[in-house]
Amino acid sequence: MITPNKKWFFLALVLELSLAGCGRHHQRVLEVDYVSAPQVVLRDQLSQVFNRVGTARNGDRVEVLDREKRFAKVRTTTGLEGWVEQRFLVSQQVFDAFQKLNVQEKDAAVVGTATTRNDTNLHVEPGRDTEHLYQLTQGAKISVLKRGTIEKSAPGPAPKSTVVGKQTSPPMEDWWLARDASGHVGWVLGRLVDLDVPLEVAQYAEGQRIVGCFVLNEVSDGDKKVPQYLMLLTESKDGMPFDFNQARVFTWNVRRHRYETAYRERGLNGILPVTISHENFGKEGDLPTFTLNVKDPNGNLIERQYKMNTPIVRRVG
């Protein structure tokens, strides 16, 4: 038989255990962070021998509950709690900066697609020392949006500067603003990605760097359709004041079944993006067109339109 005193004792014990459990579940959150590594292991304790509680993946939101030396105790959105290395976490401020960049560039024109050479990070700004969150795996496909160039920074001794005339110019490197398959936008180091260009026309680059390759139209050769291309090139070095300085058009010779250079222009002070379209030119019919953005000697950006009446390419106006 349970006496009233025993009854109250059991009720108090249940209440105490319940409050203790609630206290653990509602442990004070220090801040909200995000996982910047491909995958991290959540450990149950900070010792050489530990149990694996679970994992968190790149971009996952976690609540930071405690910090100890180089580790942080976190709770995932699914309720898992464990310790991870703090170097694999970035702050809410970094995440918000990526969200802002995504909104700013949501309507940015795609100037090409590229493939990553190895695992690489998406940075919130150009620069190796800038904050990064999302990581791209080797062979990932990205959409290239725009180019940026900054002074090169690297660990170790300072790199030698380039002498230009009587002035010393610091070494520069190119970065590309890109969007990955998940819609994340960020900056990647230019030398870590390769622009996707068909081999049939890439072989005619003649040692120059290809920065854009666009399909103008297609022609029939027997039972197959063959694309004709506009290719934009630049000198094979970083830090140039323009995105491209050469334009070439490759048309398909249906008799010889090969690509030929139909148009070439050098000395351009070109800036991406490029517009590919078509227009009706009366007796000539509906022709493919492309528009290049080029800076004049005063630095003003002007549009130069071209039309292609295979195999002839002419500037319009």
C-alpha cells in the first residue's frame, strides 16, 4: 500500500528527473554555425577514445552549446549532439554573406560552364584568405558568371614582383564567380577550373587562354547537326585588365567536313558577358548575331554587334 508520503516522494522524483531532462534538451545555445567541411564526425567526448554519435555535412546548420580548446559541442537540426573541431565551422555572418551574394547574382548571365580540377572551396570574396563555406568536389560542374582579379597571396616568402617599365607590379591571379549544381554562388580560383570547350575547336587556341565558347547556330552535314562557334580568348596569364582581347568564329565546312576560321579580331578590350541572339536582315534572312562589350580608349563600355551569314561574319553598323 502506497502511503500519501510515499506518493508525494515519487511525484517529486519524477518531476526532478523531468526537469533535469528538459534542462539538458534546452541547454543554452552560444551561437549558430554552419559546417564548412564535406563531412564531420560528431564524437561523444573529448578523448583519444570516443564513440561516433553521427555526422554532419557541408552547409548543415548547427547550434553551438559549448567550447573546449579547439573543439565545439554542437547540436544538429535532427537533435544529434556531439563534439567537432571548430575549424570545420563558420559563423552565421559568413552564411548570411553567401545568401546576400546569391541574391545579388541571381540574374547574372552565365558566360560558360566549367569543371573543377580537384576539391575546391567557394569563397565569399576573391582571395585565398577570404571566408569559405561550400566545397566543390573534383569534377564538379559549375556555371561561370564573371571574372575578378586580385593581388596574389600565398604562404611562405613573398612572390617576386613583375617589373613593368620603371614600376614594379605585384603578381596577380584570376578568380571566377560561379554557381554550383545546388545553386550556391561563390568565388573559385581560376586555375582550379577548366572551361568546357569542345575539343574540335579548343585545339585552335594557339596557346591562348579560352575564356568563352558560345554556339551561334547549327548547320546540317548529312544526317547530323554541327554547331558553329564564337570563341573568346586572352593572353595566357592572370591579372589582365580585360576579360578577353581576341574573338574568333569557327564555321563548319560541309564539303571538307571540318572547322575553319571564318572571322578573327584582335586588340579588343573586351568585358564579359556576351549576348548571343539572332535577327532578321531582310534579303539575307534571319541570321545569328553576337554582341561584344568593349571598352574604348576613354574607358567607356560600348556594344559591338556582329552578324554571321555563313561563312561570312560582319560587324553590324
